[in-house]
Amino acid sequence: MSNEAAPGLETLRVAELEAEVAGITVQPVPPEEAESDAVKADTPRVSVVMPTCGRPRLLRRCLGALTRQSMPPDAYEILVVDDGRSEATQRIVAVFAERPGTPRIVYLQPPQGAHGPAAARNAGWRIARAPLVAFTDDDTVPAREWLERGIESLPDWASAASGRVRVPLPATPTDWQRSSAGLDGAEFVTANCFVRRAALSVVGGFDERFQRPWREDSDLYFALLEKGYRVVAAPAAIVLHPVRAAGWGVSMKVQRNMAFDALLYKKHRELYRSKISPLPPIRYYVVVALLVAAVLLATGGYWKTAALAFGGWAAWTTWFAAFRLRDTRRDAAHVAEMAVTSMAIPLLAVFWRLAGALRYRVLFA
């Protein structure tokens, strides 16, 4: 949850895409499979928890979609958790809350000293009034029937449901845009999921050591599975996730997220290997070793052997850049970015993975 989206994001035709998603028809769930938590008449059926951090344009867009859900306003509530502790964010929430015919909207902040999306979501679900909690992010656009379809997808025997995230892309995307499209089809992400509050209480919610928007959702998912809770798919519960504008070299900056893979691996080794990565990124370690060897050999005067090692590094790096450029933009700026970042990514990825292993005291590579 970093910077405000650029105005150019509007070219993604989010409003048109939202209308397209809202128009999807879905067969109703039979009554015997419908959500059946016994709740009081004045208790909402679902509480929506949305963390935000200094992104007013995105927040307004998401709140606009959330306040236009197909459910009656008294059937759900919206809890906006401001990790940025911003007066501007508080004013935006107040404006939406005062509009007639809207659901209950609550503005809150994480406890003092806590920060990050995991801490923000914990602050939200812990004051939720409904027995079911829906999670999304401020950079999404939930479809009009998102909440209804999510509730319908959750049978009595299941404790959580994972909705579908659609990522609209231009005809010729950047490498960053295409990598962000991995959210579409993800097994469980907090941009779109529904979890019973009772299950959240048992597993303790989110681990607040995940202080960046990375792997905190996988950690919750794995914790639910390890407790024996059933998680179902909710493909009809759809949110759009337009790719935010990103600065030059963003693929290098996000490598620091790899430190949290070490924490996830420490907590859930078997699930990490079966669902995230069966092996360490061996190619990264090999190419880094080639570069280090080339430098050391050259320093020792072994020029021919150093040239061979450097040639191996250069060949792999060229392949990596070409691989990332496939079916993406080919303008000079993007090609240059791919060339530079392809040299840096293996080094940064290895560094942050090993840094995470040291920080969390786990044998992880």
C-alpha cells in the first residue's frame, strides 16, 4: 500500500469494466446451501474490512463500489482501517458515511505502534459486528453483486471462501502489469476473500510480522487449512483489480518482499513447498555465483576462467531480459528497464531471501 495511483489509470475504463462484471448472471444457490449463521435482526450479515494508506483517489473509487452493492444497506457494514492515519482519509470516509441510503461505514486506525496491512485488517475484523468478514483492498473495484455472491458461495460446512480477482490489462502490457495479473486465478488473496469471524478468532487473525502487502494472506490461508477449516472457491464473487501505475524499476523494489517468504516458510513448511514453491530459485543462485566467481577470478588474475564465468552470467541475464519482454511493450524505455532490472533482480532476490532467513532464524534459501 504505497503511492497514489496516477491519473492515467482512468484510461483502463474501470467504470465500463465494473458494469461488465456486474452484468454477469449467476445461478442462485439452493436454499439448503445458503449461508445460515443465526444472527440477530439488527446484526449485519457481513462486515467488509478494507485497509487503506494514503490513496484518496483509490479509496473513493472503492467506497463508491462498496456503497452500491446489491444487498440492502442494513445487511452489511464497511470498516475502513487507515494505516496512514490521514485526516484526508477520515474526511473521505465521513462524506460517504453521511450519504443517505448507505450502509454503516466506520473509520478506524490500527493500534498505536502497529502498521502494515496485516495489522490494519486485524483492527477491522476485531470490531466487526457480522459473523462473516469480507476482505478487500482500496485499489479494487468490487462488482455490484460481490457480497451477495460471496455469501451464497459459503456452505455451512466451510469457514472461508476465495473470490475471483480480475486484472484488466492493455493489449500490450508492461512486464509489471503482466506480473500483477497473477492475482487473476490466485488461490486465496485478501483482495477478495470471505472468512467466518469465529475461524479468524481461532487462528488469531493475521500475523502482524508481515508488515508489507506480501504473504500475509497466504499465512492466513495456511493457518486455516492447518486448523482443519474448509476453504471453498467463490468464482462468482468478483472484484476488479486494475494495475496501479508504477515507477521505473519497481520490479527491483519489490524484491525486498522475499524476506517474508522466509517467515511464511518457517511457519508452514509443507504448505509453502506444495503451494508456493517446491524448490528454491536455483537459477538465481547459480547466476549470482557466476557473477561473484567472475569478479573473484578476475581479481586473482585468472582472466580466461573469469571470462567464461562472466559469459555464463551475461548469457543467462540476456535470456532473462528477453523472457520478461515476451508479449510486452517494446519501446526503448521499457526495453532498457528490462535490461537493467534483469541484471539486478537475481542479486536482490538472493540478498533478501537470505536476509529473511537470518531475521527469522530459519534455514531458507
